[in-house]
Amino acid sequence: MVKLAFVGFVLGITTTIPGISAATMAVVFNVYERLINLIVPNVKKVLGAWAFWLPLVVGGGIGIVFASKALTVLFENYEVWTYWFFIGVIVGSIPLIYSRARKTSSALPSFSSAICAVIAFALMIIMAVLKPEEGVAVYTQLSPSVFGLLAFSGALGALAMIIPGISGAFLLLVIGMYRTVLQAVSELNIPLILPVILGAGLGLLIGAAFVRFLLNKAPKQTYGAVLGFVAGSVIILYPSGFGEGIGIIVSAATFSSGFAFSFIMGKKER
């Protein structure tokens, strides 16, 4: 349970960072498919697996609250180094995802898997090109229109989080609701948080059902697309250099530590 709580803590942190996919981290930690299969409107099934999801939920909640308070400081002071750590984690997970896209004894994935990977990678390039500046509007009071915006934001973010490589926080940034949600969580503004949770619950149910369908009908092609999304997310995260002087060494060290962490975990799974 302690390990699952730690995994949930990491997923909670990545949920709050634009450009970093929580689903990618779930794949890295080998809990993605099990989570997808648990997001169903079946109370008995969900309650029966409490020993799995409860530590993840508790750790995730702590991670989200912690990150909403700490990430601003971390990125303001160590932005480049932090980004290189997460890039290392993502790159280190690619061999595991590649092996799932392959799913055969062949050294190469199928042609259809490769096509899905290329399309997904191209979509990530487009997202990187169109990456917007963060909006300045921050809502602090609830109204009917703000309720609708927050519920829609929660649903959209949850749908995005289901797909490895796509960042829910990034899409919130695109529609200009990221700072509102982040500040609401940081300040524990319950009236603003509730519509986000309601929307996210609906988005998770719809998105999980869609992903389960894809994994059952076309697992190799689905993981091919996941491979493209994950590889392309590095482009979105790239922090325009390694820093200067000693910062270059620190960036290389943080990248290496992130890579080693996810690669070793992925190698164990493979």
C-alpha cells in the first residue's frame, strides 16, 4: 500500500503540470490498464478493489494539494532542471511502451501500429506549435456560468488524462482555466472545486470506456498511438536548453536520474 500511495502521489503531482501526462506516469508505474478497468459504473467491482485504488486516491489527493502549493516555487527557481527530470522519466518509459506496441517476437511493431504512432506524434508536434500563453483571468467566485466552465474543464481534463501523452492540465491551459483550477485547489476553495470534480467524474467514465474498447479491439495499434503521444510530449516539455555553466551538469543529472528511474521500473515489467 505504501508503494501504491507513492505512485498516487506522483500521479497527483503530474496531474497539475501542463505538458506532463498523468496517464503516461500510470503506464510507467504499470497501473494504467488496471485503473482503466476500474473506472466503471459498477459499485461492487470498485469497492472490491479498494486495496488497490484507495492508496492511489489518498496519495493522489496529497500530491495534487502539495503540487499546487509547491510547483510554482519549484518551476520559478529550478524550471529547467525540473523539466529535464520529467523528460528523463518519459524517455525512460518508451522501451516499455514500445514493447507493448510490438506485442510479438518481431523487433518492429506492425505497420498499423507504426502508422498510429506517427499520427499521434504529429498531433503532439501540432500541439507544441500551437502551445498558448497562459490566460490571465482567474475566477474566485462561483456563478452559473463559472460552474459550467469548471464542470466542462473537469470533464475535458479527465478525458485528456485517460490518454497517455496528453496532459489534462495542458488542455486547461489552452481553454484558459488552468490558473483558476490550480488556485482553487491550492486554497481549498470547495465551491469552485466541486464542479470540477463532477465534470471529471463524467469525463473519466466516458474516456475509460473508450480506452477499454480500444485496448480490447486493437491493443497493438492503441499502444502504437500511445508511443507516439508519449514521444511527442518530450517536444512540448523541452525547456529550450540545458541552462548555463553548472546548470548544464545538473540538467544532465536530473535527466539521467529520471531516465534511470522509469527505465529500471519498465525493465522489471518487461
